[in-house]
Amino acid sequence: MNTFHTIKGLRDALAAERAKGHRIGLVPTMGNLHDAHLELVKVAHQHCDVVVTSIFVNALQFGLNEDWDRYPRTIEDDMRKLGSVGCDYLFHPDDVEMYPNGLVDQTRVVCPTMTDVLCGASRPGHFEGVTTVVTKLFNIVQPDLAVFGIKDFQQLAVIRRMVEDLCMAVEIVAAPIHREPDGLAMSSRNSYITAAERPKVAVLHDTLQWMAERIRAGEKNFPALEVEAGKRIEAAGFRVDYLAVCNSRNLEPAALDDCHITLLGALYTSGARLIDNLSLTLDERG
Ligand code: PAF
């Protein structure tokens, strides 16, 4: 695997790949890689000749009181893992390379409305930071496709919308959620879960499954279902950020005749905020 810290170095290497007619796939990450990230690389390989993984802990998407400074930086381990799945290029820039004019004056990419809800409601500015850095990564790498995990469902929906709205010439591929044996979705932030909390956090996934069963059985009162679901999470000892039954495409509250529904949830442990989701396709509904 070739590692580049500068935009120019990476661009020169990728120009040579493009000249050979190679298709380029991008897997954007913030490092602290786990098996779910490695699956993204494998998915990219299925579609492309050459895979670039970026590792950049993007300050622009962290709020003032969030964990940017304590976010685990595990580059040696990450490089070993990426090598084990045949990643071709690692792009690992520093803050000055990515934001030479500083954060305050950085030009931003904003996807309105769908970033104000769910995670966006409790993390103001977060998605603006994501869409801005992802746009920069797309401009730097100019990939044929980019792979994002379904675990960050709102992020995936926002990026799809950005690509559509701004006519970006990149195909977005969604990779499935990877789970621990008890159902907990894999996430870099799972390392913040305490030993005492760990046996209980699968309540988020269990609750989304329970909501899905209720909807499949004909439940139509989604707001009441969200409240009941919240009580299950609280009974396990966690504070709910949100539980929502949404239209899968625009993330608005699901209408009774929506066939593509996504259930999204977020809870707070003592040191982490965990998210998960589950999508349902329902037959024409009456
Ligand atoms: O999902 C992430 O890890 C980040 O939000 C991303 C897409 C790498 C942008 O910093």
C-alpha cells in the first residue's frame, strides 16, 4: 500500500492509474478502523481496480464539546489492517493540507433541511462539516465511486442528495451494517462504552427490530410507537436522543402510504452517543 500525506502526491499517483484505464474507488474514513471499515474496502474492490482509503479526523464536523481531540488516532494499526485487505493507496493528510486557510474561513457545502433533523438536531454543523470534507475528498481523488456504510444512514442520504444536487460525477455505493454477535452496530465510538454498559447497549438494535415487527403487524401510529420505543431504551438505563420512523429517501416523518421506511435511533451512554437504523420495504399499504 502506498501512503500519501499530500494532495499533489496522491493526485500524481492516481493520474498514472487513470492513464492505465483503472477505475478508482474511495473509502473515506476517520481511522480507528474496525472490521466494518475493512468491509467498505472489500466492497470498493468489487467495483474498482484501485482503492484509495482516506484517514482524516475532520475537525470541521465535530462540535465544540465533542470528541475531536480524544478521537482515537491509531494510524499504525490502521495501516496494517488496510494492508491486510489489499487497499492500494492511503491518503492521510494533516489539518494544514486539508484546511490551508483554517476552519473559520473554509468554503462550506451545505445540504439544507435534511441535515436539521435526527443527528443534525443534536449535532449542529456536523453534516456541513461532513459534506464539505467529502466534497474536498471527491475533488482530490476524483473517484469513479465512493463507498459509505449504511450504519450512518443520515450521512449516506445527505451525501447522495449532495451528489445529485451538485451533479458530482461519482457513484455512491452503500455497504451493509456490520454487527457484533449481540446486534450492536460496529462503530469507532464503541470503544467509549464502559464494561458495565456493554451488555445493555444492544437494546438499541433490539428496539428497532421491535418497532419493525410492530409496523409489519399493522401499527400505524408512528409517534406513539416512537414514545413506547423510547421507554424500552430508558428502561435499559440510557437516555434517548431520538427514535424516528422516517421516509427512507428524504428522512421526513414517514407517511402512512410510504413503502420505503427507515427506523433510526440514537442513545447516549455515559461516554458515547450510539446510532443505528433498520430499513423496511412494505407492500402497498392501506
Ligand atoms: O463517516 C465518517 O467516518 C466521516 O463522517 C467521513 C465520511 C469520513 C467524513 O469525515
